[in-house]
Amino acid sequence: MTVAFGGHRALDGVGLTAEPGRVTGLIGPNGAGKSTLFDVVSGLRRPSAGRVLLDGRDVTRLGPARRARCGLARTFQRLELFGRLSVRDNLRVAAELGPERRRADRVVAELLDRLGLAPIADAHADTLPTGVARLVEVGRALAARPTLLLLDEPAAGQDGEETERFAALLRSLAGDGVAVVLVEHDMGLVMSVCDQVHVLNLGKIISSGPPEVVRGDETVLAAYLGDA
Ligand SMILES: Nc1ncnc2c1ncn2[C@@H]1O[C@H](COP(=O)(O)OP(=O)(O)OP(=O)(O)O)[C@@H](O)[C@H]1O
């Protein structure tokens, strides 16, 4: 896909595949184009060129709501929770719109438990520390029972212990068959949970491969040091 803002190409012929049962990492310096790519995949932005396929179906012309019904869910770098609602109700809103709306109560209870949020189920979202609020946003995405889950910096604001629990959650989601795409600046998390990592720089993929290969790629190091 390609996205042009005037003469500037935020994405320039970028292609990647997210496989079911795999965690796919998307990393790159600030401004590389990661969030723009999520916007194109989730339908918030039309690409200037290119296509988005979901389970082989071309969804490029579908809006975000239709794509959500096809099994796509995402979180946002800037939190988009309903601040005046409780943690439970944030999850419930999504569960009641999802494919299991008839058993929304059970979906919410299961997610509160799986994400360790049960003790704070009644807290208002706008009272939560950022790291916990991000987890609620992940929970809200999961309430839609996605087959493709896009996570935009979900671990920002989490402490070490929270990040470790979060890594286990990501692996267990992949174990359930979800295709997870992770945009994240925490390299420890990316390298420990991803099966495949793509590195974006200035709108182009400059390296792809398993974490251990990408980590040793000199082009990647140079891009992060502002040299590529
Ligand atoms: N609406 C817009 N209009 C013009 N330029 C934009 C717009 N949105 C993003 N850009 C530009 O596109 C490029 C990619 O931005 P994007 O937010 O996708 O990067 P990113 O990799 O997600 O960065 P970060 O890690 O800082 O979140 C940047 O140069 C940014 O300034």
C-alpha cells in the first residue's frame, strides 16, 4: 500500500502479511508510518494505491465498521476508551456489538478474568493508570472476537511485571489462532513475543524476518540512529 500526504509518502509500496496463530511485529522510528498502516488496514484511511485483503477478501473499499464485522479489531496509540464508563462497561459495549452479543455477559466476565481486570471492573476508565487503561482497550478489542488484531503501542505505560503478563497474553491469543500485529517501541517485548518482525523506515520496509535476524541487521540499527 501507498499513502501520500501531498508530496510526502507516509507509506511507499509497503506489503506485509499477518498469519493466523502468529504475532507479527511492526517496528520503526517515530514517523516511520506504522500508525498510518494501521489506519489503512482498519479502514480509517484510504490508500493512494494498494489493497487490503482479509482472509483473502478484498476489503479496501469497506469502511471500518464493515471490516470490524469481518473480524478485524484494533487499539489506538492515543487511548480511545469511554472515560466515564467502568472497565466492565467498556468491555460490554464492544461485546454487545460483537458476534457473541447474545452472551455478552459471559464474554465480559471471561475477559475480565483473562486480562486480570476483575478486581477493578467497577473503576471508571479515566481513573486508570495508562498501562492498565491500555489493557482495557485490548480487552475491548478482544470482546469483538477478532481474527485479526492490530495493537498500536499496547505496552506503553506498563511496568516490567505488567509487560511480562502482557507478553504471555499475546502468545496465548496467537495460540487461539488470532493473527496479532504488534506496533511497539518496547524492543524487549517485540523480540520476545514476535514470530516475524517488519521494520518500517520513512514509509518503506527495510528489513523483515524472525526477531534474531532483524535484531542483527545493520540497516535497522542505522535507521534507529537516524542514519538510513
Ligand atoms: N494526517 C496527516 N497529514 C500529513 N502527514 C501525516 C498525517 N498523518 C501522518 N503524517 C505523516 O506521515 C508519516 C508517518 O506517520 P505515522 O504516524 O504513521 O508514523 P508512526 O510510525 O506511527 O510514528 P510514531 O511511532 O511516532 O507513532 C509522518 O511523517 C507523519 O508526519
